[in-house]
Amino acid sequence: MTGARSAPTLAVVGATGAVGSVLLQILSQRADVWGGIRLIASSRSAGKPLAVRGEEDEVLALTEDAFDGVGPRDVVVFLTPDEVSARWAPVVTARGAVVVDSSGAFRADPEVPLVVPELNAAAARLRPRGIVAGPGSATLALTTAVGALHAEFGLTGLTVSSYEAVSASGRAGAETLRRQLSLVAGTELGEQSGDVRRAVGEALGPFPAPVALNVVPWAGEDAGGGWSSAELALRAETRKVLGLDALPVSVTRVRVPVVTGHSLSVRASFEDEVTAARAHEILATAPGVVLADDPGMAEFPTPVDAAGTDPTWVGRVRRSLDDPRALEFFVSMDNLRKGAALNTAQIAELVAAEFASA
């Protein structure tokens, strides 16, 4: 796999997960830049056949042997929990291959670029550790829209509330919501019997409170001062992607009973005075953005619109009533597709294109 050849190998670690299954679909839909694709997952999935690019390949167990032959000018993507990426990425980079990681393991590392290809594609070349990271799905939804406006108006601050799908917690999140919904089916929230409430309370899954017919204003771990680790992560990732290290960012992250599709309510402040009309012009032509903004005709972004699509959907764009230099708008994006799988594929393709031009 090393030496002279026409295209690099792509290894996919976490190929059987929720994001991995979406990535395999994407690889079959996009231009084929890979000489071969190797599928890797936990030992539980070893030997499982998966289809990619019209062919079936068997999944390899995640061991050092799975990377035999992987070396310089190859790419390995990790669609895995933080601890798996942290353990195995150095094994890959020691072989000379480039890692593209979708987890949070390396996002805060100053030697690892955090890349949204629509905004900072060139950063993917600056990887002293041999690793390129993608931001979290909520950060992707936010920065794809805000980045285009920042280039025109000069961003000075953000206040964000998220409405995040349960699939952010993987298949366990979606399964938990479906189980809770089956328990409360046919009951009104205020009329649920004690037995139903107890049953839902015993089926919390990865959430700190019931998510069915409810909203949960918490994601991540306690980071002190009333903030969650997920809120501080979105703040830090947004600053890093936009190259604004001191940008004021205030975030409240909320889980909602939606399977697929993150949404965010955003108030963005700028150096210059803004108008909704000019913001519409910018967003309508921004890479990776679809503008859907005619509330009078019930045209605005929802998770249902975004699910299964690539872009960030933006609508409800309006100038703040109390500040001529602030815009308020609403964003929706498929958190599994663009929010993880597509962004990872795009970064990997940037690296492959770099190899091809070298």
C-alpha cells in the first residue's frame, strides 16, 4: 500500500456505528478518490460484511494487525468515542498515515487543526501531529452559517441555544427515546401514572432526565460554575474554527425528542451595522448553506428538512430589535450526515488531494 500507486487507501475505524454507516453511504455517492477502503470496528463486529462502493467488505477487528500495510500517503478516519481515538490515533500516525478524527479527543490540541472545509480547508495541511480533527456537530452547524457572515461584518459575539437530537448519543440515544415514547404513548405529560413515570425514570439511557415529551437543558459533564463540558466545548471549538481566540460565546445546550437533526437559535453581534437583506444575500451563496426564510409562507428550517441532506439550513434571519449590529437566526443540520460523516469525508478528500498534487 505504500510506494508508487494512483490513489491512497482509506481505513474507516468505527465503520459499524451510527456515523460509520452514514459515511459508507457517502463514500458510495461521492467521487472515488481511494485506491482501497478498509473497514475496522470492535471485535464484536469482526467478520461482518458491509457494502461500500457497490462491493461487500468484511469488517476487521480493531487491533494493530488491522493497520498492516497502512503507511505514508494513506488516511485513517476515526468515527469512535474519545477514548478509542486517543488510544489508536498515535498507533496510526506512527506508521506515517494521516488521521482524520471525528471525536473530541484532539479538538483542543493546539497542534491539531480543527477543520470545517467550507471555512478553513487550508488548515488541514498544518498537522504536526499527523492528525486533523473535525468539530462537534453543533459547532459545525453554527460555524458554517456564522463564518460566512463574519467574513462580511466582523463577528464580535455569539449567544446560542441548541436543540439537539438524541442521536448525538449514538444508537443508544435513539433507542432510549423510542423506548420512553412507547412507555408514555397515549398519556398526557401531566396525567402520567406513577408507574409510567417510574418506568421512564428507569429508562434514562445516556440522558440525565426523560427526553420523551420533554426537553433536557444539559449535555456533557459538570464543568463548574453551572456550565457543562459540552457548552464549553462548543465555545472553544467555535473560537478555534473561526480563528477568534477571544470571541465572547455564551451557550446553552438542550436535548430534545428528535432522532436526527440539530438546531440552534443564534444571536450574532458584529463590528458593522447589519441588515437582514444583506445577510440573506451572503447566506444564499455561502458554501454548504441553504437559505430557507419566508416565515409567512411557513418556510423556515426544521430538523425534518435537514435530515438526510448535506447543507446547513438557515432561516428566521432578522436584525435584532435593540441592536443594529446584531442578527438573530435559526439553523438546522443533520448531525450524523454533515455533522460527522460528511465533514470527515471532506477532510479526508482534502488530504488525498494534497497527496495527489505533491
